[in-house]
Amino acid sequence: MTGALEYFRLLPSSSSIPSQSSRHPVLTLSPSSVYINRHFSLVLLIFTILAGRTPRFMDVFNPKILDACIRDVAYCLSDNQKADLLLYAMTSLKYARHKVVIENAIQACLSIHALSPSIVAKARILRARLRLDAGSFIGAQEDLHAALQAEPDNPEATALLHQRSVAVEKLLAPTGHRISNEVWREIALFLPRRDLKTLLSVPHPLSRVASQLLFRKVDLHFGEGEGGQPFDEGEGGEWEKERDRDQRTADILTRVITDPSFASVVRTLRIFATVNSHNSFQTGILSNALPKMINLRRVHISSSADGVLPVLKILQSCSPKLNGLSLHVPDGLFELSTLTLNHIANFAYHGGGSGNGGAQNPHAFLAQHRSTLRTLSLENPAWVFPVDALSLRNLTHIHFLGQFPLNSQAIGTILNHGRQLESLSLTCLLDCAPSSQFRVAQGELPFLRHFAFSVQAMNRRLTDRDLFPSIAEFLRGRVDLRTLSLLVPAEPIQKAVGFDASVWGVLPSLTGLKGLGITYPRDLAPGLAAWLIPRNVVSLTLNGLVAGMRDLRLGVPPGLRFVGLDTSGMGTGEVAGIVEQGFPMVRVVRVASTYWTVHRKKKSGRKGEDGGFELERWPVRRGRYHVSEWLEWFGCEDALGVEDIYGI
């Protein structure tokens, strides 16, 4: 009452009060009447204000009197009445602007032990409504349940809770326009692996689809990196990287063994092991894991001969439907004739050592599976192309590195009988003159899309100056050809096989070309060479070019994204000069076996001028094991050429 009494003491005395006939009459009370009728005066004041008629003295005296009067009135009310009045007042506040005030007030009401159930329900419902409007659905649902506990028959809480349940059911229920997981899967099949990895963190059905597609292909690494290089590219010492790599391999194998649903997803398995790795451990754990991969279709093994054979025996028994097998055995060869894979369609065997004429060449294995083979990749300098062991009319892809001996007609046989071939890659150690075989095969291989021909070595007494001119005529006008590689690294061999500037003259007729790898002859002017390259080329690999970059720049195709140079010993500074002088538009550069990413910088300014670029060198592991994935990410998949089309 102190605030009200203080106000009434401020009223003027009777001597200073205007008469009743004055223009503005005012309320006058004596001090004794104030104490006697104090409650009536306060209530009268509040009702006067609520009625919209502000007393005259409010314009003259303390404006805080209303707060004081409300406080004095609330002093006379019970706890239930105070809470009811407070809840009514809060309906005029905006929850977004006064969230703290409202939450504190409602919590204060709910803290009263003697509060009636109806007021408790009213407070809970009020907060639930405000939370629903603000989007806090979980908190609102808790308040509605608490309101029903306090007053089970409350119709408002029941209605709000039912409305919330219906809304949730509608959100969770499948709608007619929802895209099925099968459709998302078909869409995701066209995405590169790096995009699929990004989708893993997206709260969408695509995340699960991306996970399944990513683990269709699994890599397992055993032992140290090749050449002493660690596999992992993260920061830290070699020991930490090797430990992380071992842990990753162990986690994958454990998941395969313990989770049949995960194991059934795997379609492609790549195993990389070194000579120093423990073969017994690998064989033991793989003997438990491979039978779990019931849908395994393609396997690549890079290991020593002693490590490959046990794995092949396991695959023969537990994966009879295997249709793709790739073997990389750098330290020798082994017998394959005892291996039987009735559904093998894609076979690759890259081996070291000598197998010429011996039992270790793959001819017997190829003859056993000639009816099912569709793609073939063989690499060994001592091997001869196995014409008699193959059904050439069934093959669609051939990649061969090896010998073509004296009087060999293997190339002519391939051109005449390989009608279904889409990809042909031959890296030759020549001891014959196959130019006439190309001359008589004009118009053959109508479905050819990828062609590569390279002469790495040649008999010194052999000369076939019509070889590359005949190849140029064989290729002329093939507008459907997508990638082309013509390489003759040694200059003496270039003269012996007729590789000169005239061979470049066939390039303008190949209008559909996307990837080009070619040797640069000495008699070709750089300014002319760039204009001979088809305008659609996005990936270019040059062999033998060491100067004249500035002359190339004007004629280089504007859409070029990848450039490769077969010149070793270049540092980052020299590579930056090559990009700046000759290929400022590319995104990836390869020099020998090292890759760089070109990052563009924007200069701050109105016109957004080019601010230069930075080169990021690829880690060794990325360039060795994941090059196809990263080139696809940068739009340079055509740089892989024919050698990677059927690779596993």
C-alpha cells in the first residue's frame, strides 16, 4: 500500500483544491478517508483506467502510479488468482520477442505447490500454444501431456494434442509424389564417387543410396606402400599413416565377416599387398571374408606370385560367378591353367619376368575361357599376342603390351576378325612390318571408339616407314572415335616407322575426339600443331615437346581441362611456367607420373580480372590408386584413354 499512500499524500490540500465550479474538477480525499477507504480507492483507480478514462491527476503526478497500484492489488489476491491474472496478461505478449519473460512467468506459476489443476492446465496449454507457433513441437507436446495429467478432461489440450498427432502422421506417412529409393538409386548411378561421398552427410534417402553405391567397390591394403611410400595421404608420420591404413582394412574385413547385409553390397574388390606383407595372415582373413561376399563380381589383386595363388583358390571355390579378374604380379609369373572361372568375361594379367614359350604364359587359361571372354588386357614384354587362344569376334576391348615377331599377322587378324571391338590398344615390340595389314583393313572395326598404338622397341634391321601413314589412313574420318593415342618415344624409331608431321594431319578429321595422346615430331611447327588438334579435345597428352609452349597457346582448344607431359624431373615452378605459357585453362597437369591440380584465384576488383593460379601437388597414393576417381571429379576422365576403360 505504500505506493498508493505516497500518491495520495501528494494530492493538494483542501485550501488549494479548486472549487466544484471549476473547469476541471478533481477527486479530493482527506488523509483519514484515505486510510479508511484505501482498498476502494485503488480498485476505483484501476477500473477507471481499464475503462479508458485516465484521471486528470495522471497527467500531473507520478506516471509510475499504475505499476504501484497493480502491485498493491496483486498483494491482496491469492496465489491462484495471481497466476490466473498473470496468464491472462501474457496472452497479449509475442512469444518471439518476450520468450524469456513468458517462460519465466509460466515456470513461476508452475512452481506454486498449491496451484489448482485448472490453472496448471491453463499454464501448460498457454505455453504449448506459444511453442507451437514458434515451431518448438517437442516442448509443446510435453506441455500438452502435462496439461492432460493435471486435468484429464481438458478439451483444449486434447484437441491440440490430436491436431499435433495428425500433423506428425501426415509428415511421416508416404505421400503420392514421393520419389522412390529405386529412382534415387538410378540417379545416383550417374554421379562420380566424390559426389557420392558428399551425399553421405545429407539427411535424405540419397545418403543411404550413396553409402550402398560407394561400398560396391572396396579397397584393401596390406603391407607398406610400393617403393617405401605410405598409402595414406593425411598428416602425420609414416607409422601413424600405416596404422590408420591397417585399421581401416581391419574394420572393413570385420564388417564384412560380421554383417551379411554389408558383405552382400560389395561387387568389386581390390587387394593391394607387397612382397614384405604377411601372406599367411592375408590368406587366413580373406578365407573368412571372401565367402561372405556373395555378390562379388570383380576382383583385382596386386601382389607377389606367392600371395596371389592362395587368394585365387579361395575365389574359385567361393565365387563361381566371378566375371572380372585383374592380376598385377610384378615379381614373376605363375601357372593359370588350373584355374577355372566359368563366367569370366573381363581378364587382365600384367606380369613381370619371362614367360616366352613356357607354361607360365596365359594361353591355356585364355583358350579354356575363350567363349566367355569379352575384354582382355595382357602386359609382358616376353609374351606374343595369343591369336589362336582367343575368339576375336567376341571381344570388345583389347589391350596388349608385348612382342609381334617376324612375319606375324596378329595385327591383321585383329583388324579383320575383331568386328565388335570398341577399344584397341597395342604397345609393340616390333619385329615385323604391319603397315600392309593396316592398308588392307580400311573401314574395318566399325564400332571403334578408343584406339592406341605405340612402338616402344623395334628390330634395328627393320624399317617400315609406311606404318604410321597407313595407321593415319585407317583412322581418317572416324568421327565416332573418342580417344586416340599415337606414341613413338624414341626419335630413331620415329624415322623407321614414318612418324612425322604428316601423321598429325589426320587429327582435324576426327571431330568427335575428346582425349588425345600423341608424340610431337621435330618437323612440326608449334603454331600449326595447336590448330590441328580437334576443338572438342578436353584431355591432351604430349610426348617429346620441350619448347615452344608460347606458340601453342593461341591454338589450344579453349575447353582443355587436362594436359600431360611425358617429361620427368620437373618441379612445381617449372610446371607453373608450362601452365602459364601454354595451357592457362587446364584444371589438372600431369608430368611423368606426378599430378598437380590448378586452383584459380580471383583478383579483387570491379572487372574480376584473373588473379593467377596455384598448383597443388597430388599425394602419391592419390595418383597411384585413385587417379580415375579424381580425374572424373575434375571432368578429365578422357585422359585415362583406352588403357583404363575396361580396368577394374
